[in-house]
Amino acid sequence: MATQEQQIITVIRRATDADLQSISTLIHSFVKNGEVLPRTLQELTTLIETFFVAEQNGEIVGCVSLEIFNWKLAEVRSLCVAEAARNQGIGKKLVDACVQYAQSQNILEVMAITHNENFFVSCGFDYTLPNLKKALFIQTGVLNMQDNDQ
């Protein structure tokens, strides 16, 4: 008797307050590896309206935040996909949800600060903005990951 593999369905949706603990736990595992910056539960609560999650079988397997600075600029932040759910296109779907939301809010530009630029290029991001503008940064302090481990 042949068995069929169960198809895994991934749902990308807006996060709710009920997702806060799962989001926090997922992000924390990436903070430990230095892949994303820490987020306190208070920050997550404040940003929950612009968080998206990927859900499989009732479990949060991915998340991303669109931090909106003003009508001109927003940033994709805290993109995390659980190891077991990688290579399924979930990261791209989460980024796309952010871009679509930014478009619906008439936000001019969305940026991403990342160590994995090839991923964001594959999502349609580019190194320069219109008129060859570039984002420049200066570090004004040192982030102590243990101080933000909440």
C-alpha cells in the first residue's frame, strides 16, 4: 500500500498579540547566532501591527517586521525562518508581505540591512536608490547582546 507525503501548507499572515511569545522565541534563536539584532518583548508588542508570520500546522516557523520610519522610508527587520522550514521560499514570501504592505501604505522606499545581500537582491532589492542615492551609517555605540537578552 503506497503512502502519500502530507503536503505542508504555509500561511503568511499578519501577526497578532497571541503570536508574541513564539516570535520572541524564534528571534532569540537567531540573536544567539548573531544573525539578527535582539528585540525586547516591549519592542515586539509595539511593532506587532507591522509583523508578519509564517505558520505551518499551527506553528510559527518564520517572522519579519516592517519598521516604518515615515511616509518615505521603512525597513525590513527581524527576518527569521526556522531551520526546519528553510528552502521553501518562506523568507521571500515574508519579505514580499512587507513590500506589499509598504505599497498599500504609500511608503516610498523599503530598505534592508543584512549580512545576506544576495537573498535581498533575489527579492528585488538593489544596492542603490533612485538617483544613485546610497545609505551611509556610523556606529555610535556597541550593542551588548546580553544586556538585551529579554
